[in-house]
Amino acid sequence: MTSFETAKAVAKALSNKKGTNIQVIKIDNISVLADYMVIATGNSSTQVKALADNVEYELKDIIMPSHIEGYRSNGWILMDYVDVIVHVFDEESRAFYNLERLWKDGEVIDISDIIDE
């Protein structure tokens, strides 16, 4: 599975659990951290955890995250799939950290054909 296919699978898994404002940003030309950054919002800390759980569940037969941060905290979970970094936020944390601004030089990928927003 390519990193783009992984990013699309992550976006679909987030969409399946009603994640909102899902963004896939291609960052391979501006960073060595990963090829793609996927960012999504949940409406509560419970939904943030459910979104992260669903990503892990739907990708488990293909790839497992190398690292997960923030699962026990409120507001932000980071999942590292090596070439794809997943950030799941609650609304307040997403607005505060504003990762889209930090990665504004990346290419926002149109994923409207694979998500149900």
C-alpha cells in the first residue's frame, strides 16, 4: 500500500465515524517527517478516541501505527503510520494548534470523492 493509499484509507475511516473537516496534506516535498498529514475533528473527547480507534481498526490488517500519542489526554491524538501522520482533534484543540497554518506550504489533496461530509 502506498502512502497516498494509506492517507486515503485513514480519511475514509475518519469519515465513517463522522469525523469533520478532514484534511489530507501532502508534505513530502517540504518535510522528511512523512509523505502525508491527515487532520480531522471530533465533537467530543469520546468521539476523538472513537475516530482514532476506527482508524486503527480499519487499517489493522494492512498497517499498524508505529506510535500513538495523547490517547489518554483530552483533545488531541496523534497516530504515526511512518509515511502518514494522523492528527485527531476536538474543535478547541484544532483551532488552538492550527496545523493547517503550520503546513500551509503543503499540497491540500481533494478527498471529496472518498469522504461523506
